[in-house]
Amino acid sequence: MNKKVLLIALVAVFTVFTAKAQSYKVDTEKSSIEWIGRKVTGAHNGVVKLSSGVLNYNGGLKGGNFAINTTSIKALDVQGEWATKLEGHLKSEDFFAADKFPTAKFVITKLGKVVNGTQTVVGKLTIKDITNEISFPATVTLNNGVLTAVAKNVKVDRTKYDIKYGSNSFFDSLGDKAIDNDFELNINIVAKK
């Protein structure tokens, strides 16, 4: 086999294995992010909506990003006046300052290999215009043209985003009013072409 034929064969093989990833638009109505915030005396949980996003896929995630609407924060563990108060507090300057920063963003920067349907996702999370790297395992599936990405128990250290309210790391003598520095996200993204 001469060098020209060998080169053509290698290019053909390389092309097959580097097929372009397909883009899938996040369905903001079917996607959800659940949040859990813990404190000494218990926990609160709720949901927040995605406002946009795209995932790139080719046998596994190849990239992507999504935006979170911080003004959509809802509490699910309390009702009525208590829910209104908690949601207002979470949207205030003490926490996410939703009026000033209505969007949080996540951009994938690196991906691990797919192992048993699970892939390590590394990316930049921006909250209140402050960006930090986070990583977590995600299960990604493609069925009938619908891409689903699920990540459970994603830990985010809120103090890295200037959310220090109720943190023992910054305030002494909080006692049973202390709030954990980490909050948790359960992410369920549904995306379609």
C-alpha cells in the first residue's frame, strides 16, 4: 500500500470517529432544577426554571450551556405567606439578588468519558456575575430524538458567589440560625433538535 492510499484511509477513519456533534435545544418547560438549602434546624427545597440552553451530543455530551432564571425561584416545602417570605428573601440581596442578576449561567468546559451511561461534567457556573468551576457526574441518554441529562446532588458553595448570609464561615454566634454554605441542585434537562 503506498503512502497516498494509507493517508486517504487514515483520513476516512478519522472522519468517521470525529463526526460532528448534534445540537439540542433545551426545552425550558420540560426541564427542571430542584434546589435544597440546609440549615441547623432543617432544610428548605424548591425549584428554579431554566430560561435557555443548548447541549451538544455525539455518543456523549460534547459541550453546551444553559441559563437559569433566578427570578423564578419557588419554595415547595412551605405554603402561603411563608413561601412568599422565603422566596422574597432568596431573591433579595442577602442571597441571589435576582433584580440585579436575573440570570445565572452554566457553561461546560470539559467532559469525561462516558462510563456506563455516566459522564463527568466540568464547567463554569456564574451567579451574581461571579464565576467558579464546578464538576459533577451526569447521566445522559438519547431516545427518539430527545436528549435527557440528569445530575443529582450537585453541591454548590454559595459563599464563593458572595452569598454569605447566615454562614458560620463569616458570622460568629449564629447558633441554630446558621445556614450551610453548600446548597444542592438536582438537574433534569430535556433537549430536542
